[in-house]
Amino acid sequence: MIADVAHMERHAFNVFRRASRTSNDLSGTVRVAVTEGPGNFWILPRLIDFQKSYRKITVDLRCAMEQADVARLESDIAIQLEPPTNPDLIVAKLGRLHIYPFVSNDYANLYGLPATLAELPSHRIIQQSAPQVDGGAYARVLGLKSLEGIVGIKTNSSVGVLYAVERGAGIGFLPTVAIALGAPLVAVDLGVSHHVDLWLTYHKEFRASERHKIVVDWLKKIFDPKIYPCFRDEFIHPDALVPMMTSVREAFGLTGYVAVTPA
């Protein structure tokens, strides 16, 4: 009975997907769900140029840490940190985010930088706690049993972590692309790093939709590790990454946002 109901549900969702394809398939909305950081700081700035080229395609961009269920029509396309297992979905690895500890210049000047993991308890950590984020990764990577007494701020927002680090609140773990795009940060070399992969997924029914194919191809292009070294599988130290991303930083750097520039 349960299997029959699940089959009927999948069939119903497929009907809705087919119905969403209009006679003019190059016109209409494509819903894209993505985690907060890549959505706000990587996709959105480039989306401005995309919509100039494809005036009849509306990209409905949802930036949130909650994972959208593409199979259940919560989104047409999703970029997530865990690969889905549903056989009805097409899955492609976009690239890899390398996570590294950073502080602001003010923090480094006031408190110095920990040179070893043993010195870390004397500092404060800004922790992200959200869906798709491995809650045990911080302690595991740092070789600690617990983060109790070290965490000063805990937030579900990756944008909040970046802002708190910029304002000198403590040590935050951020994708290395942040400093490559111009964030005024200092890398903290503790001999540790972490990574998460970005997975692009969409339902196989959308292979027949021209506007969805256009958006999928565009997303693959703007995350291409061959063009953007910050998404390569191999780790590149943030200081080495900065000169490799000069042209990207000049075109799409972290300037012009509403947050107050740190002193």
C-alpha cells in the first residue's frame, strides 16, 4: 500500500512538472534553491547579467540552509551540500568549498593569532549551526572533545558568520573564496582545513525543458573549477588564492553590500 501511494505521488508530481512547461518553453520561471553563502555572494551577482541575456526567464532564487526537496516540487533545481539518493533526480558535482579559519585585522592586532591548536581555547569561535552543516565538524577538525567555553556566537547564518568575523567577534570558519573575493580577513594557520562539496540536482523530467537546461548550463559554468580555482578539489591556501582570483574580485567582489565596512 505504501509503495503504491509513493508511486502515485511521484506520478502526480511528474504531471505537475510537465504542465509547468509552456508552449513557449524559453519563457517562464525557474526556481533555484541554494545554500545561503553561494546564493548571496556568488550566484546573485552573476544573475544580474544572466537576466539581461534571458529577459523572458525569471529565476526565483531561494537562499536558505534548509534543503529543498526537488522531487517533491519544493524547487526545480537545487544546489546542496549533500548528494540526493532519489533515482529520479539528476545529480552533478559543481565544485568544492574549502573551509578555513579567519579573523579580522582588528582581532589579529588586539588578540594575536593562535599558532597551534593548543592555543585555541584562549580565543573565541563563531560557530554556524544550521541544516546541511555538520555540527560535529568543528570539534572534529580542531581535535577537541567539545567546543564548550570557546564558542562566543552561534548562528544559523553563514552571512552572519562572515559579518561577525569582519567585526572582530572571533575566529570563524568560512569558505576560502571569501578572502579571494575581497573580504578583509586574515587566515589563521592552524594546520587544519575542512571541505564540503556542492551538488547540483534537478528532476530528470526537466531535461526536456529548454529554460531549465539554460539555467542548469549557466550554473555549471559559473561554478566551473577550471575557471574558478576556489572550487577545485585540491586545497589552495587563501593567501595563494587571492592573486588567482583578481579578475573575479574586480568584477564580482564583496563590495557594495549594505553591511557597515569594518573600521
